[in-house]
Amino acid sequence: MKNDIILAGVGGQGILSIATVIGQAALAEGWYLKQAEVHGMSQRGGEVQSHLRISTEPIWSDLIPKGQTDIILSLEPLEALRYVPWLAENGCIVTSSVPFRNIDTYPDIEEVYAAIKRHPRHILIDTDALVKEVNAPVQASNMVLLGAAIPMLGIEFDIVKAALEKVFARKSEAVVETNIRALTAGYEYAKKNL
Amino acid sequence: MKHILLGDEAIAQGAIDAGLSGVYAYPGTPSTEITEYIQLVESRKSKVESCEDNPIFCRWATNEKTAMEAALGMTYAGKRALVCMKHVGMNVCADAFVNSAITGVNGGLVVVAADDPSMHSSQNEQDSRFYAKFALIPCLEPSNQQEAYDMTRMAFDLSEKLRVPILMRVTTRMAHSRAMVETVDTPKAQNMRHLPENAQHFILLPAFAKRNYADLLSEQPEFVRLSEELGNNVYTRGTDPKRAIVACGIAHNYMQEAGIAQGASILKVTQYPLPVKLINQMVADGVEDILVAEEGQPVVEELLRGMVPSHVRIRGRLTGDLPRMGELSPDCFIGVESVSKAESELKLPGRPPSMCQGCGHRDMYTALNEVAREYKEARIFGDIGCYTLGALSPFHAIHSCVEMGASVTMAKGAADAGQHPAIAVIGDSTFTHSGMTGLLDCVNSNADVVVLISDNLTTGMTGGQDSAGTGKLERICMAMGVEEEHVRVVVPLAKNMEEMKQVIREEINYHGTSVIIARRECIQTLKRKARK
């Protein structure tokens, strides 16, 4: 069992927190893990991605070969498309539908959606609406997205939830609760819409 | 114990567990997290009152050269020290580094150079393995996070045994990738302070240095023997030994992931100098074709040409079998044809990094650009930091960016040649790193330059580390000899735009050396403080 995931977004959106929670869950399950992150210059409002690989077998490379990614998990729809060359034929795109427009050249959003919808397996999720629905701040969008990926992750919801609790343990009880609501909302959405 | 650690963190934990007494470093991607991890561990330790451990010195140094020298001083006193930097930091500390191989060390000294192939956050792709060869010392290049941890501990022992510094070379993917690492439960105790037995060893007068250098040269066969016998380099004879792959550090993983070995012999290299015996064995096994997989520049590929018979074909980055520049990936080995061509049909615009909304550098550039336009040929010499992004849209403000501190001295040289206005833009941390000496040059010839220090009270680009000159910049500039009335301070905010422009104009029109400090706290560090 393996899962190669590309996490994508714009610097500052919080993709590394998603990776940390999945990593914690993988650790709890006794899986192997490798996760290549981007630090430094690209953090400043630029495109960021992280290759996250979890597997029951040892993993060689920190980078995922092209055409082998199981899930592209993106906090921004345009950024999701950037990593399509890495997606496996039966891979899935799970992305927020909320655009982050900090460039003049941002394409027509309908064209972006259409390009995502051309992939047989995709989940487009309005993270703004979902966080609002569960009364969580926009910063919890990353946990909505993570929740939506759980059906494809190969790790049970409860394990991921426990990992989230552990990762956020140093923050307040309220922060943990909010993030769990966001995670659950994403999970329920994916189950209905996959 | 098992932890999920970044490569950088694995090195840091390895150093702590090896009985580290001090880490000396200047922030630089991708090396910053090594020191930050040790600082975090230390800050938690200090909260435990009953903790009897000796503290580990872990304050940031002003630059890589001061870091390297302080570390050498710590090892002189018999303790173990770690020096960390990005690859270009090796250039800054090269004098101290190369000569530390001649003085030798008393306590263990490990130097970590984090290379950045593909220039994710750097201005070049230089390969630090050259420095180890240059200084004639051993180099370790872990291929995964566990090795990074284990090899750091080993490196300290090796350094003390051989009495030379050990260079550990990692690359961005190693430094910034996480994996499970098994660590020891009890760290080694720190060394007791003990002074060198041979006092002359650290005095590099020619008479003594010649003796030391001869010693270092005579040790070279021993370094090779250790590369052959310590187990860091492993030769595995394949079922088809006519083919071999020499895979160094993290490139070994990509090669394995790609599954291209298929019966070829494999020489995994994680320690230098190259293991001559193992290479001879590969030749004795009848190798005819060697693929060299190495991250960075073709160091091993070139060396091998002088080590194997001429009929053996050597392929790699020099022959075009692997890309000459950029970091490797499994795809480089799989070959382009078998890689999925599933490109997105939509043409995707790039999203380059930019300065944060609300950042003081932005207001500084707005003012500077407006004033610069009033002159026919104003030239703005930039430097290394977040403000380098002023080269991009919408500012297009700077005309150069070379290396730490070059803004000040390039502006001076251009002014010497008659360029006016010649303006340097440099951050506070870069200024204390390498700009101060250049400013002294300016003052000594009263060069007609304006040095604009964009002071955000932190080392911003690397994530907000302490900046060595915070609270001292005006006094430093005046002590260097800049006249008091030409050390100006402005607050870069939109509401102060007219005042800022006026100050810049006045100092451009003053035909001597002047400094303008545009001071406003980095909004990222400000936000972080607000959250606490």
C-alpha cells in the first residue's frame, strides 16, 4: 500500500500543516514516510508544493516520479493544474475551488474549473463556503481539504483525527475543535461527491 | 526513539547527541533549520530547572566567516562545534575553512554546507564537495535522513580521531525533506575543556604551517582507507558487472526509485575522498560502462576519468546522459520518453514570489523609484534578501544582485568610475554580514554613494532570525566615519512618502558618502509576535 501525494498552494496557505497531520497519521500506522518541502524564497506569495509519500514499504526517493502521483491536494485550483504531469492515470485531484489571485495573468476561472473537470477523478470543493458552514476561520481551509482526501488516503478518518489532535495539541482546545469540524466537513463532502 | 525529522533536523539532533557544545551559523536556505532546531531544543531545556546539561551555544553569528572562526576557537578549547551554512556561505568562510584543515582541530569540528542545485533560493549551483577536496579533508554526503543523523555523530568522532574538520555536504532535497529517524536515547556528554597539546599547531607561521601541511598530505592515504573501510561507501557487484552505476548521496535514491540498475553493479558513495579499492574492484569485475549519478556538479565523473582504464565508458552530467544543470529527480533516470506526457491543456501562468503586502521594503522602493526617475541614469545596486524581489514586477528597481554586501562596494566602484547617482540597497542583516567593511571603503575615499539600509529588524528571507545589527546601525555607520548629518532615518510608510523622497533626494545631491536607514519591522515577525 502506498500513497504519493503532491500538496500544492500559494506560499502562506498552510500546505505544510496538511503534510504534518498526514505524517503524524502515517507514523501512528507504522507506515514509512518521506516529505520534501519548500522553504525559503518561494514562500513569499509564490507557488509552493510538497511531495508527500507514505507507504507500507520503504521509500527510496524524496521526489515523486512524473506520472505516479495518487492525489494532488491543492488549496488553489490553478496550482492544482501545475502538477498534472506528475498525476497517475487513475490519480485524483482534490482542490479548493477558491482562486488566489495575486498575479495579473490569472486565467478565466471557468477555464481552470473545466481543465480540472476533464480529469475523471476530481473533487472541487468550495472551502470558503465549507469553513463558513461549520463556523471555522478561513485558515482552517487546509483541514477541509485534508478531510476531503481521507477516502483516498488509505488511513481511517479516526486515525487522521487523532493525528490532528496531536499536531495541534500545543494550541488551544478551541483551535483543535475548530479544525476537527473543518476536517469532518471536508470528509463528509468528499464521501457525497466522489 | 523514532521521530519524523527534516534532514536539517536530523543533522542537528545528531550533533546534539554527539555532545555538541556550540553551533555557529548565519541563516541561509537550505541550512537554516539546523541551527533553529538546536535553538528550539535549548529554549525548551532552559525551562526545565533541574536540567543539569551544559547549555549549547546557539546564537546566530554575524556571517559565515565569524561563525567558522568562533567554531575553530571552540574546538581549540577542546569542545565539539558545528558550523552550518548554505553553499555560498562556504565562499565567505573559505579562508578560515581551508586554513582550519592546516591548523587541525582539538575538539571535533563538523562543517555543514547545504547546496542548492536548481537554485531554488540561491544565485548559483556551486558544489561544496570541491571545498573538501580543496582543503584536503574528508567529506560525508548522506543519502537519507537516518544517514544524516548517524553520519553527523560519526563525523565528530572522525574529526577528533583525524584531528581535521569534516565537511558534511547536503542538498536542498536532503535538507528540506522529512523522514523517520531512529535516535539514541542518551546524548554523549560534552567534552571537558582541554587545550591543545601542541601549541604551535594553531600558529600558521610559514615554518609551522609547512610542517602542518606536510602532515595533512601524509594523512591523505588514511582518508582514502577510511573511505574504503568505514562502510559509508558500498560496492555491490551486479549480475551484469559490465555495467555499473556510481551513485552519490541522494542521487542514489533517485536511481533506485527509477529501477534502472537491473543487474548493474552499484557503488554507493557517501564519503570522500573516493574509495580507490572499491573502484579498482569494479574495474576488476570487468566494468565497461559507468553511469555517474551525482547531485550538483560533475565532481566524481571528472575524478573517475583519471581512475579507470581509458576503454571504460563514463557517462553522466558531462556527457549529457544526465542534465548538466539543475537538481536530479527519478525522472532524469527513467528517461523522458517513458514519463507521462499528460500536460494540462490550459497554459498556466507562473506565480513568482513577491514581497509581502504591507512590507516596508515596498514603500522604500516606491519612494526610491520615484526619486530615481528624476535623474537621467540613476543606478541602484541591490543585495541578497527579500528586497532582491524588488528586481521583479511591479518595481523593477534594482540593477544588480551578486552576493552578500556587493551593493555597497559595487555602488562605490561605479561612483569611482563617475556613475551618479550610485545607490546601494541592502538589508540590515546583509549590511552587518558583509556591508560594513565596504562602507568603510566608501568613507575612506568619501565615495559619492547613497547606502540605503532597508532595516526590517530581522533576517527576513530565511524566516525571521535575529539580525546582528539591530539597534546599532546608526552608531555603526557613524563609527565607520559617515558624517552624522548624513546618517538619516526614515519610516517607510505610504504616509511618509514625501518626506522619504526628500531625504533620498538630499542625500543623492550630497556628493559624499551617506546612509539612509529605512526602518520598519518585518510584517511577518510582527504578525508572529501578535499571535503570541
